[in-house]
Amino acid sequence: MDFPEGNNGGLEMSSNQTKILAVAGLMAGVAALPAAADDRPTAGFRAEHAEIKEHLRHLDGMVGGLDGAPEAEQRRTMAFVVKFLDEHIRSHAAWEEAHLYPVVDDRAGRQGEPFTASMRYEHGIIGRAIDGLSALAAAAPPDATAFARAADRALGVIGAHFEKEEEVFLPLLDRSMTRAEVEAVLGKPSAH
Ligand SMILES: [Fe+2]
Ligand SMILES: [Fe+2]
């Protein structure tokens, strides 16, 4: 088979292919760069949410592995999930009710008819879900399937709750406050 002059049988790339590769290389380079810093006023709080969500994804993976695991491992996993939710989600919710939600109510201009009421109520729903998981993990013998189903539901509610805070509450602050103002009332990210 003959190839046109300058073509070595398909090993040499056309100029179009070269351009495509060059663009792909540039895109890979861009992807490898660190993400642009979040300069929104609520960036510190958003970073904290992102960190908790990363842990929640790990919990989700652990719950997914419960079925068929040896009982000792199931017990360890269930205890770990409950401990994390107890220690991190409850305190996060309490901190929000004391610091974040009052600012959101203030910015929404709805004192006396709290803008955050449904989300405070949802903290209660999440708290009850954690209580339920705690009881399931402590049952003798433990029912890992029931625990996994309840954990799925709880993680779903928590995920939706986080998204509502990020997409409804935080933009209200981002639109109406500077980063310094947000940090003055919420504290630095590490303080949460
Ligand atoms: Fe919350
Ligand atoms: Fe939150």
C-alpha cells in the first residue's frame, strides 16, 4: 500500500491530530493546576462543608461494604459511622444554629419569622436519624442490613441539607457581605 509522500504509514500525525494533541495537553495541564481559590465571602465555611462531605462519602462507602462482612467488622463499621455522626454532625449543627443561622435570618430580613426555621427543624430530624443508627448499632445481635438502610436514608437527608445551606443560605451572605464581615461573625474556618 502506498502512502502519500511525507506520510510514514500512519505513524506520523496529521497537523489536525497534532493540534488536537496539543489542545489535549493544554487541557491536561490546566486540569493539573490547583483549583482557583474560592474568593466568595463564605469560602471558609464552604471549605469546612467540603471537608465534612468528603468524610460522609467515606462513610457511605463503608456502609456499602457492610452486607456480607464478618460480624466483628460490621460492628466496627457501625460504631465508627455512629461515632463520626455523633461527634461531627451534631456539633456542626449546633454551631450553625448559634452562629450561621442568626446571620442568615438577619440578611433575609425576617426576624420574628425565622428564615432558617425549617432547617433548624431538619437538624432535629437528622439528630433523630443518628439516635436511630446508634440504637441499631447497639442492638444484640446487630442487624447490619437494617443499619445500612437507615444509614443510607440518614446520609441522603444530610447531603440534601448541606446542599440547601450551600445553595440557598450561603449565597445570601455572599451577595450582601464581604469576606471580612462574614469572618467577623462566623470566625475563621478553623474555629468552627
Ligand atoms: Fe445544618
Ligand atoms: Fe452545615
